[in-house]
Amino acid sequence: MTKQPKKTPLMLTVVAAWHLTPNMIRVTLTAPEIAAMNPDCHGANCKLFLPGMDQNRQAFAAQLAEGPRPAVRTYTIRQMRQNACEMDIDFVDHGDAGPASAWARRAAPGAFCGFAGPGPVKVKSFYADDYLVIADMSAIPVAAATLEAMPDDAIGTAIFQINHADDKQNFRIPEGMVCHWITTPDPQIAQDHIMDLVTSMASTDSCTQTCIAGESSLIKALRHELLITRAMPKEDCYISGYWKVGTIEDDHQKMKRAEAAAG
């Protein structure tokens, strides 16, 4: 079978960019093709292709079409407004150390990037007796989109790890969800208090759905607690490592693929 050539990434243009909180940058992007995208892709992942600092639009478009592949990072579509042909993507502000954070920090109207996606929504339907949502700064977009999509009568627990008290965000959360906003200035340090909260929750026979994402070592511990110790059905659980301390995304993605192939 002949292998199909990869589709050239879509070019997106920045409409606006601002600090939503001290450590989170929201970038609004536009392209006519957004009008034809899945309208229910809030919380879906996508790939962003990032231009070089001094690269002009024409040179970047040529690179997207012909290679070599530019820096690529995985992000979440926080919101989509098809009528306006716009989407919002939130970036944790890591300073200029990483290509995505550096790009978002200097993004201004007229700036551009490449886009591939959207991928599938992480929690496609809501049928549980209760819900468990856990997210660090990197995963707040998928957690927020999931909470906003939940039925009004949803109950459960949501735990957010943020870098500063002012990083707390306002978005729709069902009244029955008990929320914990935990401030940890250094996200590189193991977050034992999140594990303590989870292990202190009583086990029940009820059906629980999860939306959990963040640093891989914490995710590994949570996955063991929920899937092994508590024997929760895997199909009820979205739980994913979005990054790993001391590892860039390219290496982390290779590790995830290797782990998936092994087991």
C-alpha cells in the first residue's frame, strides 16, 4: 500500500495574546479553515509548529510545506469560536527557555504558527456517578474544558496545582464539584499532597470518570492508585503524562510511545 504524504500544517495567525494569569498566556488564533473544524473540540489536543524568532511568514510557509520540520509542541484547544474562525490556546509561561513559551511571550497580532489537528476530545461523554479531575498548570486547559462540558448536576472532586495564588482561573465548574487549588511555586518538586488527597478519598462501588493530566511521575503514581489499587475500569479513566521533570517534549513523547508499545 502506498503511504499517503503528510498533510501540510495549517497556518494560523495571532489575533491577540495576553497574560490570562501571571503564569498563563492565552493566544487567540485565526484561519478561515477553522469554520469547518469539529465544533465540539474544546479540550482536544493539537500540534503547533513554531517559527524561528526572525523567520518571516513566507519562509515559514515554505518550511511547513517542504521541511525540515520546525519545532513542534502539543497543546490543547481551550475554546473554539467557529463563527469568528477563532480558537484560544493557553501556554504556561516558562520564560524563554522553551520554544512554545518563548513564542507565546512575544506573540502579537499578525504573528503566525503552524497547526495540525484537532485530535479527539479526551472525555467524550459523561455517564458516571461522580468525577475526579486533577491538573497542573500544563493541563488546566483540558481540565477546564472537561468541567465546562459536564452536566450541571455532576458531583466529585477537582484538584488544580498552580504556581501562584493569582493563577487561579474562573471558568464554569458544576456546583457539586469540590475544588482544591493548591499553590506550589516550584512545579519541578514532587507533589505528595495531591497523592495524599487522592489516597484519603474513600473507595466506593460507584462509577467514577476521571480527567487527570500533568507531570509524568505524579501521573504514574495516580495511575497505579486508581487502576491497580482501586481497580477502576481503564475505559472510565483519562489519565496522561503531559511532561516530565528534566525532559523536553520530544524526548518525553518518545518515552510515552515506548511505554505504550511495551504494555
